[in-house]
Amino acid sequence: MLEDILDPESRDFVTALASGLEVIRAFDSEHPRMTLSEVATRTGMNRAKARRFLLTLHSLGYVRKQQRYFELAPRVLQLGYAFLSANNYRGVIQQYLEDITLEIGESSSLGVLDGEDVIYVARSAAKHRLMAITLSVGTRLPAAHTSLGRVLLAQLDGAELDNYLANLKLEKHTEKTITDIDKLRHQIITARQQGYAIADQELDPGLRSLAVPAFDAKGHLIGAINVSTNAARVDLDTLLGRYLPIMQKKAAQIRLNIN
């Protein structure tokens, strides 16, 4: 369930904090080092504002400055570690993901919903590589086009899902990408009814994935676990006939062992 989101116009909304986090998020694998002008462009800030935030983050140890370039410092990892530490189920789920990889020979991940993205918080990687991008803990992918994301969106109630889809802009990634909101809604509702979701080559050609929701013993949603395969190697019948029962069994074990 989505929590009530504070309106940016609210007196309780701290604009400076939001802007500082926006500067941190501006750095990614394609932009690991940037000049002041580049940071200002990516965040939509003017140079003076971007400079103040960069220098503040630098003084706090979250950003490093090398001549005219800025880059994130290792201290930023503490922010992500705080999340992982607060959610101590990760170590348990990591073992289940590794069991899945060992049993079927495919990569398996745990993802949570974060805005329009699904973010990977645990992963067991198979030796073969499926996507052009490297998937790891912290990777963000568009929720609408992933099995993880659709399973998580399926946990929203009707009003929450309507609001989510009303503000969503779909981007075409492959010839199979669903770009019609009504078709996407149907896929999400179907995932809610059947308890699993499949994304078939919508984000990356040849990538086929299956996901199921993961709950704790109290019935609280932890996230979703998936298995990623190569469409040329694993057909849909195998995905549903062999892999789905394994994923459902692991999800049931997670529910029994995480309080």
C-alpha cells in the first residue's frame, strides 16, 4: 500500500533536503563524474544552487571534488546500508535466491517498488549474462516493464493503481513493450488474480522473467522475487511448468521464516 505523500507545497516539506538528494541521484553509471554545469543541467537547478549543494555534500563527505569534476564518495554507501540493515530479512532471502540459482541455473532477485521504478535490493547472479546492462543491488528498472514491478503494482488497491497509472508515461524499449495503459492495467490485474507476473522481452530483447510476491509471516509485503531467463533457451511452458512452482515454494518458505 502506498503511504500518503507529502505535497511539495506543504510547510512540512523540506525543499533543501529534497534538492540535496536530487543532486546525489544525478550521479549514475553513465554520469559517474560531472562538472558543476553538468550537475546543474541534470537536476534542472541553476549553477549557484547546484554549487551550494555540491559543496555542502563535499563537506559532509558524500561527494568528492577533483579539480572541476565532482563524483560520489564511498560514504554514500552508508545511506543504502541503512536500508539493508533496517531490513534484516535480506540475508535470509539472499540464501533463497542462491538456492533458486543453484536449482534452475538462472539469476534471481528481490525487488521493491520505488516510485515508477523497481529497485533491486538482493540478487543471485547466474554465470551467463542476460541483459546489455549489468544488474546488481541498487539497479533501478521501470516497474511497468518488469515482472518484479508488475507483481508489486498488483499489490496496490484499485484507487492507488488508478492514480499510479494516471501519472505514468510508458516508454517503448523493444517491439514487445506494452505502451498502452489499458493493456498494462490488464496485465497488472491478471498478476493480482493469478499471483505471478511474466514480462516477455519488453525491456530487453531475449529477456524473459517471472516474479511472485514475497510476504513475511504477518502477511506484510516484503517485495517480489523473480527469475530471469533467456527467451531463446527457456520457453513459456518451462517458465510456468517448472520454474513457477519453485518460485512459489520459495515464497512460501520466506513467509514461514521471516517474522
